[in-house]
Amino acid sequence: ESRYGVDREAVLAIWGMETNYGGFMGKHNVIRALATLAYEAPRRRSYWRRELLKAVSVVQGGHVRFEDMEGSWAGAMGHTQFMPSSWEAYAKDYNGDGRRDIWTSIPDALASTAYYLQKHGWQTGKTWGYEVTLPAGFDFHLADDKTTMTVGEWSRRGVSRVNGRAFPRASDRAILVMPAGASGPAFLMLKNFYVIKRYNHSTSYALAVGHLADRIIGGGPLAGDWSREYLPLSRTETTELQRELNRRGFNVGKADGRVGPATRRGIRAYQKARGLIPDGYPSVVLLARIKLDSYN
């Protein structure tokens, strides 16, 4: 923390999320796994080849023994699951033994993670975000995963912290994210949330890391109700939803199973037309509602 300016609980949370604090780092030899992918994978073979060559250079450099180079089937390695290219760019020899060993040296692994977060813009001493409550009549079009305002501006629109405390810095810029739609919890996400997403580009992953970091320092559970009814759709279900929306004139473009801005706009248009909260969230409940419309 003192060397890289990255808050300790964030590094600890990533370690916990990735390998259960070193409890399971994968059972695949990384070089063998990447060689298989470079030879057999139907897509991104050039990517897997590059990662394979970088993994070989790790062993050639004496940083880890071949037999100790365990990781995931996709080549993610060590305590905090770096890909070989990330190891090359960000791994640190924190204990000074001449090796950047993220497999057997916990100091090296955690320092490497801290350095990674620092280089991607971590803001020291600031949180990842706040769980918030929204006022009655809130304009859900603002929850589009890109509208950015200062915390003070969100506050003036009636957005407040669930614990009733004031926001510590009104000038911090934030994006409103509702990962389970209007019926689930809502968050104002700050810069550090998006730095975590550089580690894994998943909203759920970054939220889990941020929440775990809060629990590590004594925070409580989430206040919002994350109902199972509002779990996200599978890719097949999303494709079905897109086809149904297109069939009803709410154009979302190609039905490819991926939720992008066009799909969210189409969902919002459908919800508004049916008198629903236009949160743009593709839930199983929404899919069932659209399919039911076809029978009416």
C-alpha cells in the first residue's frame, strides 16, 4: 500500500476472489494449457500463441520452475491469476530475490496486483463506489452505464447513500449502475470500480471485489434485495429477447445474445410503451412478459 498507493483491502479482495487466498490456483500446467489452446482453439489462435511464448520466457528466465507453473485452463497464473502478458508488464520482485514469482511468493503476487491497479489509475484512499437509494419518480434513463455526473449532482437529483451518511467528496465523478435492474440494488460507481474492471471486464466481478473489500474493513451486507427473479438472461435467452423485441418493432439490431446500447434502448422503449419502469434491464421476468404479449 505504501509503495504503490493501492488500498490494501482492494488487493486482498482480488486475491480472495481469484484463488481463495491461494487455496486454489488452478491445476493446469500453464505452458501445456496454452500450447493446447494455440494449437486447437477455434478462435484467437494468434493471441494464445503470444501468451504461450511469454509463458515459456517466464520459465526460461528462472522465475518459476516448469512443474510449479500452475494456473487455469486459459493460462491465468499464480495467486492473483495474471496472464503471461500481464506478468511481463506488471509482475514485481517485491521480496528482492531476483525472481518475479507470483506462484510461491505471496509478497511478489500481491505487489504485482497492486502495481497493476496503480498503472491503470487507482485513486488512493477512495472507495470503488456507494450503494444508493433512488427517489420516487427517478429518471431511469440516467442509469445507462455511461452518464457521468459528480456525486454532488447525483445527490441533487435525490440519490442518497443507503446508510444515510453524506458522500465524503461531492466532486467525485460517478456512474449510476443497477446490475439487477430497478428492482435490485443501485450503486454510484467511482473511478476505482472501473480500474477493477481492467482486471476482469465484468460488472459482477468488480462489484464482488469492491463489496468484499468493504466487508474486509468491517462493512455490512448489501441493503438492496437481489431477487432471483431478476437474474440476467443466458445468451440464448438474450437472443430470444432480441428477436421478440425486433418482431414487435422495438429495433435492437442483430439478435446476437449480447446486451449493448441498442438492446437496452429497445428494452426501455418496450417498457415505456407498456407502462413499466424503463430500466433497460433484460431479466427473465421481462422475457416472460414479452412472450405473454404475443398471446394477448
